[in-house]
Amino acid sequence: MTLSVAQIDRETDKLVDEWLTLPEVASRLELSLGRAKQLLKDHKLLGVRRGSGGPQVPAVFLDGKDVMKGLPGTLTVLQDAGYDDVESLRWLFTPDESLPGSPIQAIRAGRHTEVKRRAQALAF
């Protein structure tokens, strides 16, 4: 299985506090590496390249042994709105005064429905 992963720019990289490699994601979720790759391929998780090496995933995307509730649906809406992986990552981590905080902070706080509504509006 070939996994196409976008290269991230420095500014977007700085928005994320902690990154996990795909083997770390697999370990935390108690999945095989192949299943972790499938989560990226299915857009249930978002991973990007930072420098050389394999894809990395923001640690905040995981909630214990699960993918954060509301994240996969939000990623799907962003993809449907025409956002690529780097643009989606940037949107999720950029502070929005009207939320308040960033969309990813709102998802973590259980406000994923509001975040999805905002993501849907991006397409129009």
C-alpha cells in the first residue's frame, strides 16, 4: 500500500505542539502499523511529512486509545470543501476568536458539531 503524505511547511509545523510517528500512533491505539496507515489513507487521521522520514500525526488527534471523537467527520468535511491535508491541518490549529480557540481545541472540548458546521461553510 502506497501512502501519499504531504510535506508540511515551517509555519504550519509550528502550530502543532507534539507530533507522533506512525509507529507511535499504532502503539497508542493498540493497532498494527498497517491499520494505522489505513486510518491515514481513509482520512480518519491526518498525517504529514516533517522533514525526512515517514508521516507524523499531531498527538492531540488521539484521545487515549481512540481517535478523537469528531475528528474523522471534520476531516471528511474539510476534504469535501477542497482542503488538502496541509490546509486542513492549518485550519484545525489556527486560533479563531469566534470559537474561541482553535477548531481542534473546540473538537477536544466536545464541540465538534459546531466545528463541522464551520468547515461545511468553507465550501461556499
